[in-house]
Amino acid sequence: MTTPSETARAWIAGQIRSRVVGTDADTKAAEIFTAPGPRWFDEGSPIKRVHSDASMFIGGLRALLLQSLHPLAMAGVAQHSDYRADPWGRLQRTADFVASTTFGPIDRAEQAIEVVRRVHTRVNGFASDGRPYSAQDPHLLHWVHIVEIDSFLAAHQRYGAAPLTPGEADEYVRQSALVARKLGVIDPPTSNAELRAHLAAFRPELRSTKEARDAARFLLIEPPLPRAARPAYFTLSAAAAALLPVWTRWPLRVPLLPLSERFVIGPTGAAVTNLIRWSMGTDLPTDSSALASDHAAR
């Protein structure tokens, strides 16, 4: 007989899987996780640990918020992305990319990269300030990459089941650079110290724009979710916002609430992350590894 706990666990897992992986989760699992062939990364390596943890929910949301502060990257999202009309479809495509490159056979990973590179050729135009942009621009690809890995790492160190040691964090950055280079990033960081320096170098280019503020509002206040899923989502999005650097709060119109973030948002974020981890059980890598951020310049 199925217990109430088992029923609840199955329901939560099904809700997550349907939105993040889609209706063909079993097929994707066979093509990525159980298909034969060599992989880029060994079992138990830092990149697999980070990308298979439920903290990726929080890291992905943080990355989206921070990436939006680069006007040219955000212009590409605003003008070419369907994140408002079809946020789940876009999330599923991004999920497939992260899962394929992290866990899949090398041929599947290279195929996923080639798909993204083809999409990049169509993402170009002019930002609201008149500057041209292109998703093939190595500089914008660099920004997207460093924000993603910084966000995934920040979320994992705060909410992950097994935070990385300093040496493992450096290895995570180094492993992530392999995928970045194949996407067209030139000289990505290969250590946590380099990551910090690269992020600081982009600071003068970042701006508060209407597109960035609209994206933050959509992510934090107006997500397209059924009522039953909203409390958990808002807990995760609040945890993501709390991980943002302090200087980003005003440009994104995200309030700074130190006491609430420490005593309320942090503990509840951990509780929801643990609930997701429990609900997915041994299927966690199939689903949570895919919860990467929407590749803003891709």
C-alpha cells in the first residue's frame, strides 16, 4: 500500500520533472545518463556533484538575475528569448544542455554544443542604447559563463548537500572552462580566484535597464506557476536573491533585508531544497542537474 509520504514524494517529483525535463524524461535519461561511451568528467568530480544537487534551482535563478545587468546580454534575451511566453520550454532546452555536457557521452555533449552555437548565429541586433550585440561575441559569452558558474557554486556552497572544499571549488571552475571554450569563450577562468577577478572586471559594464528590471520582476514576483507551487518557488527565488551581491540589489530593485535573509530566507531556502532533494531521491541527477540558468546570451 502506498503511504501518504510516498504519494507526496511522487507528486512533487512529477511536478519538478514535468517542468524541468518534460514529458520524455525516460528517453532523455537513457540518451544522457545511461548511454554507453566516454564522458568529459569522471564520476564524483566537482562539476557532477554541483550539477546534480538540488541547490541548482537556486543557483539558476541567481544567474538569471545577475546576467540581466549586462545591457547587451539582456537585450539578446529581451529581443530573442521566449522566456515569458514559454519559460518551461526554454528551461527544458537549457536543462538538456547542462545535463548533456556534464553527464552525457562526449558525442551527445558535442551535439548539444553545436545546437547552441547554431542558435547563437541568429541572436543579434541592437540594444536600446544603439549598441550592436551578438550572441557569438566571445565577450558576452564570457559574461554568461562566469555568472553561471559563480551562481551555481555560490548556491552549492550555501545549500548543497556536500559543499566543496577550496581545492574542489577550483576544480569545478576548471572543469566548467572546458565547456565554455567549446562554446566560444576565450580564456575562461580556471580557479576561484580568477573567477572573482573576471567578475570584477565586468562591473563597469553593468547597468540597470528596464529589460533587467522587468526580468527580475518576472522571476521574483510574476512566475507562471499554479497556486500550489508558488510558495516553494517564492522561497527558492528569495534564496536566490539573497545570494546576490549587495551592489546588485538597487539596480534590480531587489530589497536588501539582512535579518530576514539570515533568519528566515536562509533556513526556509534550505528546507525547500532538502524537500526537493528528498522528493527526487535517486533520480536527482536526471532532473536537478538540468536546472541551470537560462543561457542569457545563447
